[in-house]
Amino acid sequence: MTQLAGVEALIALDPVFAQLAVGAGHNLWGLKHLTAREKAFVCLTADLCHPHLGQPLAMHVQMALSNGVDPESVRELYRHLAPYVGYPIVVTAFQRLGELGFPPAHDDKPVEPVPPAGPLARAVRVLEDLDPGLSTFIEDQLAQRWARPHLSVRERALACLVVDVFYQTLGPSLRLHADLARSAGVTDETLRDLLRGVAEFGMARVWAAARALLRPAEEPPVS
């Protein structure tokens, strides 16, 4: 589905809502500190979190392809996010890709785990003190995805931050992914743009995430 077709469909539903929705959509694409790929990944990640696996997913997949995102990168985004949003919803997302006539996977090589390092390794050590079995599972999941091709660490971290916003995991998970993003060159301006871009999918969630991520350390939280 093209963007124009999506607008026409919205107008058919409700013309005033269509104006509001189109205006909100322009917000994301006007941001300066996210690449076109990253903006597409924001929408595709949002689909998995709501989940929007009907018409919005079809529109966002087409939008991603039209902005230069190759099909294998879309697949890799889904692979990466599986343990964060849940494997069952990603199964359904892949089924939707098949229904949309999406190209088959080119990467069929065995997964070669890479032991977590840096912030990921520190997170695993913290988890060991809570529950060794859980730590082992999470370490295995991290080792299987963060060093894979098709997506950069920056792109993976930003997508995980989108999940944190949707799921309101605003403690250690949010801080871990923000640290990973910053280690990959993400600036505070990029993080602010990311939150602004996600705002069209839920202002209240983004408000809470902004306070957790951007609030100065000396400012007390709202009680």
C-alpha cells in the first residue's frame, strides 16, 4: 500500500481524523537527527509493540522499502526484536510479510553467537545476582543478535528504546539501551528526536519515557 492509498483510506474512515493523523505522521519525517532507515524502523517496531499487523504494517513495510531499507534489514529487525516483543508476535509478523509478497530471506546461515561485551556484559552480571537461570537465557539471546549483520548496533539500540517506551520498561532496560545507543554515537539530540518520533504512537508513554531518559539527575520525579 502506498502512502497516498493510506491517506485515502483514512479519509474514507473519517476526514477530520485523517487530517490529524497525516499531521502527526509529518512529525516523525521532519526530525533531523534520525536517518530515513531509523524512522522506518520506529514505525516497524511500533507495529510489533501494539501490535499493528494489518493495514498499518503493510503501509509501514512499503514505506520502509521506498526509503531504501532492503528486505533483509526488515527481516533482521524482526529477528532482533523477537525476545524483546515476544517470539509469537514476530511469527505472526513474518506470516504477514509472506502474505504481502515480501521477498524470501537471503540469509540462511547458522547463527554464530558472539559473547556480550560492554554494557551488555555488565547487564548480564547484574542479572546473575538476581537469578542465574534467567541470566543464562538472556545472555544467550543477547549473544545471538547484537553482532549480526544487516543492522548496526545504533539501529538495534534505537529499536530497543522504542520497545522500552511502548512497554514502559523505564528502569535498567531503558538505561542499558540508551548506553548502547550512546556507545554507537547517538547524541542527546538523537534521543530527543526518537522520543518525538514515537510520540504519535502514544503521548503519555513518551512523556514518562522522556522524564526517565532526559530528566536531570537533580530533578526529583513527579510523585
